[in-house]
Amino acid sequence: MGIVIGAGGANDRAALPLATRRGTHIPNEKRKESAPVQRRASAELWKKERPNARLRSATAVYNCMGLVFASRRTWIDPVHLKTILKEDEYRQIAGPQEAQIGDIVVYENRRDRSVSHIGMIVEIVPKIDLPSWEITIMSKWGADGEYLHIVDDVPSQLGKPATYWTDRRLP
Amino acid sequence: MTLKEATQEIESHEFVARVNVASDFRTFLRAVAEQKVIHVLSQELAASENRQYVLNRVLELSRRKVDLRYENPWDTALTAYVWLLNVKDWDFAKIAAEAAARAPQCWWATKMAHHILLEGPVCNDAGFAQHEFMAPPSTAIVARASGAEEVILLADLLPAKDQSVVYKWHTGLSHSNPPISPVIQRWLEELPTYTAIAA
């Protein structure tokens, strides 16, 4: 084992050939699967601490970005999110009130507002008694599981939902 | 909690699960720094024999055989130990980073080793030793570790142009070009040592 210079880049043969709509390579790195004992420990921990989140899949081979932009195939660093959103022609929407299924929520670190997590909206249920929506997200919690959860029901390390984005086109 | 208990907790599956929700290196380091056991271990590393203990732990874990089907189960612990040594003892950190770089099938440990061996010191802004703020948070925050000589400068809150200057100053390359704000300059003159965050 050693240090790969330029890991995940266009010249890294271990990286998947992944690109934006404009053809810009999206750096990505494939991560080894965690041992079963570790995946079980992760599931148990979050079952205890986030009991309302539903585990969909327990695997480490992709992260939140890899779920949304690479069909669960690889890890993409959130530092590349801005490029992907721009070159894949996403537009920011005002917030949950404009969101639809398939749109993306970007989470930011509470302190410095750096991007810490992203997820995809899979369900929107209006809450008539308080005028708002219960938004369910599908997101990957790092090397831990892929979860279905209410938008702000994530481990604190993943920050808070901050912005909403869509690639929808009007007819 | 003893030193041994702290390392046992850091090497546990639960600790790994808790900090591996992160999708990027910075969030991962923050998650690590926020864990109480890391604060405990950090304080223990004030003693040189404890730093030697942790270094020995890195050397041992990095030599262990692993199941080739899976990620190295000590990846998180190796990263945490190398990072703490980086904050406390730069010479030990380099030795630890070289060992971690050779450990098989690592993820975060490889990235940590990359930073230390190829780019310089790495610091996290979770501020586990914060006691005193000397500047408005909108520009920068300086934290003094209690009882220690070192200072952690949260460079990633600085403007980009100041980050690279601060980092170069630490590595002895330059501290005058490009020009930096008077506030940052005053801190640099007052600080005996510090660890800058790589941009």
C-alpha cells in the first residue's frame, strides 16, 4: 500500500469513468467494503440513536455523493458538488415548499457552512395542521448505511439541511 | 479513563461507526475531534511516554494482517492516532504517518498520511482545546490549548489568501508575501508555535 498521487483523478485507472453532462471528469475513489461485524455495529448504533431512520442498505462502497451522482458505485468528495450542480444544470429552489420527489437537499456544517452531506427527496407529505411538509430523504451516511429518514433526522456530524436543488425542466 | 481504555474505545466498532458517517475527510476529522475519548487521549499525550505508547500502537496496528476482502478495521484508529500525534509531536507524527501509509486497505489513514508526508501538518477546527477567542469569528479564531504551548489556528475560517500565507509561515517558507491583514499578522507575531490547517 502507498500513497496514490492524484487518486480519483482522470488519470487514476482505479477511478470510474464518471463525468458531468459537460464532460468534466468527476474524481471518485472506490472504497473497500467494511467487514460484516462493522456493518452490524453501525446498524445497531444508528438504530439506537436514530430510531426513526429506516436502514435500506448496509455498505461502505459509496457515500452520499456516490448515491446521488454515481448510482451507488463509488465515493465522490463533496468538494466536487458545486461543479456537478453547475455542469449538470441544477438550479437552486427556494426551499421545501418548491421541492419535488427526486430533488436534492444539501446539508451544511453548522459552524462554517461547508457542505457535509447530500440526500435525495423520495417523499413529500403535507402537514396540514402546521403549514409545512414532512420530507423524507434517501441518503447515505458515509461508510455507514443508506437510510430513509425525515430531512433533519440525521447524525449531528452531517450538519443541517441548508439548500434545495433540482434538475427539473419545465415543458 | 486510562490511556489503555481510551485506545480500546477508539479501536472499537462503535467508535468507527460513529465517526464514519462522514463523506469527506474534513467532516471525518471533525467527527473524530468531537468525541470525548479523543479529548481524553489528547490530554494524555501531554506526557512523552504516552505519545510513545500511541506511536507504538500505530506501528503495531499498521503491521497487522487484514482480511483482503474488507477495509482495514483499524483504519479509523490509525487516522485518529496519527492526527493526534500530528498535533502534539510532529516528529512522531511523521513516523506514524509513514507506518499508516503502509497499512493495507486503509481509507482515511492513507489520506492523513498523504497530508502529513506530502503537504505538512494537518489540524482540525473542531477546537477540542478552545479556551479563549481572540478575534471576531467572522475572520478567524485563535484557540489556546490549556496548559500547552501550542496554539491551534483555525485557518480554514480565514480568507483563502490568508490561509496559504499562514500555512507557508508555519512551514518556514514565507510570511510576508502576499500581504495579510493586520489582525492575522499580530497573531502570527504572538504565537510561539501553531498548527495550520491545510487549505
